[in-house]
Amino acid sequence: MGAIQSARESGRVVWVDWMRVIACFMVMVVHSTEPFYLGGEGSLILTRADAFWSAFFDCLVRCCVPLFLVASSFLQFPLHYSTGEFFRRRAVRILIPFAIWSVFYALYWGEPVSNFKDLIFNFNYAAGHMWFVYMIVGIYLIMPLLSPWAEKVGKKELQVYLGIWLFTTLIPLIRSWLGGIPTVVYGPTGIPRQALYPLWGEASWNGYGAFYYLSGMIGYLLLGLYFRKFVGDLSWKKTLIVAIPLFVGGFAIAFGGFIRRVLSAGSFPIEGPVALAVNWETTWCNDTLGVAIMTIGTILLLRKITSAGGFYRKVLLPVSQASYGMYLSHMVILVLFSGLFRGWLGIGEAGVLGVWTTPLQIVLTALCTFITVAAMAVLIRRIPKVGKRVMG
């Protein structure tokens, strides 16, 4: 009880720290899985077994980004201080490390001059995981506008808005059903974007349909608020009754959609432009129903974590505090481990363990990357004056 009281007095929410660390590991599982369906011209799956393992691991952890958003919402929303102070704190915590690592990736991967030109308008595409920062900055920009409402909103009113948002998570699936295989439009850098089937007010001259402003990542901001204000402590029995079906159902939606699209693409090996993978990923995008309900189920389970003992204070908490820096920096280490294990173990069914080679590579890459990056980030953060500027 003393450890729990100490955590409360320090302003820590134990289960949120656990959620950050778990979400960080999940991100590394996602990126460890990508080499097994991305490659060649852009999309490449060598065998049916690799298709299964890609879908299994990626879908299992696809709620990682939403969990980060819910953590930020739970801790920061509504705002606890003035708008100016909020932006000052977020700029120091988020933008300075982001700028440092953006420059690093621009110099480390690809052609530096071209990379720095990209940074004027967007993230460096060689470091694709940096998209997250732009998204979270957008969420932070809207927080002060919604904070007065969030202070006063009642449970039923918030449930209505969450219900509308959950409906919007069906929209990508509805578009796919109505429009079939989407036309893909390529931007100036060759990054594909689906030409979306227009729904409810959308047209060639208007991309802002009826549900535009309540769709996407904003729902996870509202979800964090709902858990903070209105979800009390549930028994393990009630938690499991709700959480397990939500997670399993969400996983089935994401997994089934990916596998169905892959199998419809032809016989293995399946190879094509990156637009093909964009279509495969439709049901596991962050704004889809499967991922949304998996997120809710995962939060319900994680809220049951209350232990704030020695392991939490000495290991878990420092890693949680370094999680943003781990996210920014992990791709450097992950690529090295991924290449190393592919060299040692072989590829796909031709590897040393046959069909089990791929899952072993994914797990080893994610685990080794997580442990290495966690140690690196925690140590760097302890460097006076410099460490937190680099790792957040």
C-alpha cells in the first residue's frame, strides 16, 4: 500500500505508465513485422505462412498508437493549466526531440539534400514512423478548444459523441464495400493515397463530409476523457466479460480483412507496388472499428494494473518516462536487428525453423530492439541538461 500511495503522491497513474511501455513494445512488434509483407516493388509476401504471421502479429498489437493517444488524453485533457503554458510544455517535451531525430534520420538514411527538402513540408519518408508526431501535434492544437466543453460534459452526452465516432470507424469498411479495390493516387514523392469513395456530402470539390470532424484520431481523445471521468473501478469478472470479447472481435475484423485481401491478390509469392499493401491494411488502420474496440478492451485490462512496487519504480517508470524518445529512436536499432536475424535464421519457410522462422524473427527483433532502446533512452535521459532534450 505504501508504494501505491507513493505513486499517487508523485502524480503518477500506474496503469498509464504500464500502458505507455506496452504500447511502445507493440510499436516495435509492428515494425518488426513489416519486412514480411513490405518489400520488392513495395509489397511482397513470400508464402501463405508469412501472410498469416504478418496478419497475426500486426493485428495483435495494432492498438499501439491509439493507446498512446488515450494516455495523453487521460493525463492532459481537459487542460490543467493555461493554453500558453500547455503549448510551452508540449513544445519542449515533443518538438525539440522530434527536430533532433528528424535531422538525424535525414543525415543517416537516404540522400540528405532530398531528405531536408522533404522536411520542409512533411516527415522524412525514410523514417516513416515520424508521422505520429505530426498527428499528435494536431491533437494538441485542438485540445484547448475542446477543454471548456470537456470540463462540463456529462456522461450521456459524451456517450453520444463516442457513439458517432464509433460509427465513423465503419466508414473505411463501407468505402471498401461500395468502391471495391480503390484507385490509388500518388503524391509527388510516390507515396500512395487511396482515392476514396465519396460519402455523405463529400465530392470532388468538398472533402469535408458530415462525419469528417468527428472521425479519426479525435475519438481516442474523447475515449481517454470518458475513462477518466466516468469509468469507475470494475471487478475482474466484469472486466473480462467486456474486454475479452471486444479484443477478440476487433482482432477478428482486422485479421480477417487483411487475410481476405491478400488471398484475393493471387498465388504466392505475391508482389506489387506499395499501393497493394495499402489496400491489404484497410481493416487494421487506426480509424477502423476493429482497432477501436481492441483499444477499448486493452484499456479495460490495463486499468487493473495497480502494482507500484520496486519493479515499477526502478524499471517500469524510467522506461515509461523515456517512451517518447524510444519511439523516435527505435528504427535505427530495429533495422540492424532485423537484418541480423534474417541473416542468421534465413527467410520464410526456407529458414532454419521452416514456417516458425518468421514468428521467431519477429519476436526476437522486437524484444532485442525494445531492451536495447529502453536502456539507451533511459541512460541518455539522465545526462544533465541534454538528455531530456534528446529523448523527451
